[in-house]
Amino acid sequence: MEPEYFGIEAITAEDRAYAGSRFAEAREALFANPYQRVWGADGEPPLPTYKVTPGKRAARHSALRKQYLFRQAVERTVDSYADLRWGADGKGFRRLLHPNGVCLTGRWEITEETDYSGYFRTGSQALVIGRLFHPAAPKRGAVITRSLALAGKLFHRGPERPTSSFALASFFTQEDIGGAQTDYINDVELRNAPDACTAHASGARLSAFSDRGCGVRQS
């Protein structure tokens, strides 16, 4: 059996050289090689699904391994602000935590009255690329409990010149960390200070949620 491919988890010189990016560049990279060109069409390959089990997490976290992938990923998460990470082989890398997710693009606009500043002030506009994901969760009979989350980056909205790059704003939101029984994505209440009221009832699943950090850049 071939070993799993995780790519370059450690921070690189390219990560450290990051000086901002453009929405057009990031969006082009995002859609350059889609898993399915027509969603659900005949002949399209299945979407990839990666299992994250306690055994695999333990193996990745083990300090006895020659390449301590989890530690490398943590250091990169803290120090790198890069938006695109292809690596020398052009294959990118896989997240060790929460590897399953979908990317979204759209427009950010605050239409209601708020007391906030920056991108949260009334009338604020930006372009956004987000990642919607949730950790693997077992079934309880016919009910699936999960904790959906949305991380995103906000790009300057305005005329983009080929030589112009912009530093980005980031956000991270999530529903109840312990899991919730939400049927539809549109019904999820995503917050930047999620509840943890059901964590005590999660049992064996608690270890999966304890890996989560509160930042948009994830390991």
C-alpha cells in the first residue's frame, strides 16, 4: 500500500515571502483543476473523501516519526499567511485536520446597521473566498451530528492591476463545537465565538473537536 500523500506541511521560503494576493489570481487557481467539471454528471469521478480516525491522528502527531507532520503544520499555520501553496511538485498539500471541505466564492456586503468598523461596518464591501467544512462525525441511529464551520478571506474590491497585491482580512466562524443536528447549510448559525454546550455529550467524538484552533489558517 502506498503511503498517504500529505505534501509539504512545513513552512517554506515561499510562505515567508508572501506579500498579499489578488482575488482573480486566487480564484483562477481554485478553479483550474476541479474534481468534477459538471456536478454529478455521468462519467465524472467521485469527490475525494478523506477519513480522519483517532489512529491516523495519533500516527501523525507522534513525535517518534522521522517527519513530525503535525508539528510542521502547526508551525506553518502560525507563521505563514500564504493563500496559495503548490510546492515544488505542484501538488499542494493536504490538511491534517478537517481535510474534507468545499470552497465558495462570492461578494461580501454588510447591509444592516452595525457598531463595528473595518469590513464589518455598514456598507462595507469585498470579494470573498471561503471554505465550508466539518469534521467527520459518526451516525447516531438515523441522525448525523456535525459541527459546520466557515473560514474565509476578504479581498479588496476595486480595480485590480496585474502588478497589485493586497494584504487580506480573514475570518473563522463555526456552530456548536460539540456538534449540532442541522439539516441544511442555510439553517446553520455560524459564530466567531461558537457554543460548546454539547461537547460534554459528544463522548468519543470529543477528541476530534479538541484539535480545533480558533484561526482561519488551519493545520
